[in-house]
Amino acid sequence: MTYALLAGLGTGLSLIVVIGAQNALVLRQGVLRQQVPAIVAICAGSDALLIALGVGGVGAVFTAWPEGLTAVRWVGAAFLVGYGVLAARRVLRPSALEPAGAAKAGAAVIVTCLALTWLNPHVYLDTVLLLGTASTGFGGDRWWFAAGAIAGSVLWFSALGFGARWLSGAFTRPSAWRVLDGAVALVVTATGVSLVV
């Protein structure tokens, strides 16, 4: 039980502690201190659901119906490239973080977070297929493995979202936002392009 839990935690963290489109959004919102609880809940909750589906055997559906994953891949690629273009535009027009800055429209951020989560085929590969497949090696303890992976997701997104506020002092300068948005633009666009190449 303990070994399966720790193995799930380590495996889950190794798959999600990579700066990608979703993590970049969590970091950005954490620095802005806007909608952080909702963003963290969406990311961790989505991972939990997908990990549970993978451990429960739903990965076989993706194996049997590759066209579904292909459709998600193309839609996700288009969304990610579009999001990358928006981040690149922010590089050209950076703004400083205002301590009492107005909150972005909550609905827009939530929709963006949902899209970056559910339209990204890498999420399905990592959670449903990879973690689901890895869990089979633990037999009756596979749900402990899943619990460890879910705990890793909750820990990571919480640390990233709520810990990013410590960086907000650096983001009082437009040049800092230019660097962050430039990195986001590169990562997100590269991810989108990699989905179709």
C-alpha cells in the first residue's frame, strides 16, 4: 500500500512538473493573484478524474477509438497556437502588475483553463494512458497508486498557484511580464505545433 502510494506520487509528479500550457496559466494567475483557488481546483480536479478513469480502465477506449484522440489533438493544437499568439501579443504590449489590479473576467480565465486542460491530448496520454497503464503493475493496490498520483497533482498545482504570489514583486515591471509571456508564447505554441507534426 505505502509503496504503491509513493510510486503513484512520484510518477504523477514526474509527469506534471513540466512547464506546459496549463502550468503556465496557473503560474500567470498565481502571480496576478486572480481566480487561483478556482484554477487550482479545475486543474487538480480534472487530473483526479482522468487518473481515476485511467486506473479504472478507460484507457482501452482511447486505444480502441484513436479517431477521438486525433480530433482532440487537432482542436487542441489550434487552441494552443491561438493562445500562444495572444501571449506573444502581450510581449509587444507588456503591463506592470498593479497590486490592486482589476481582476480579469473570471469566466474567460475559467474557460481558458478548462480548454488548456481538456483540449490537450498530452493530458489524456499522461493521466489516462500512462498512469492507468502504470497502475496495472500494482494489482489490488492500483487505487493506492492512483491516490498517490492524485495527491501529486493537488500538491503541484497548489504549490504553483498559491506559491506564485511570492514572485509578484518581480512582476511590477513590464519587462518581467515580457519575459514570462515570451516563455509562455514559446512553450504553448511549440506544444500546439508538436501535436500536429
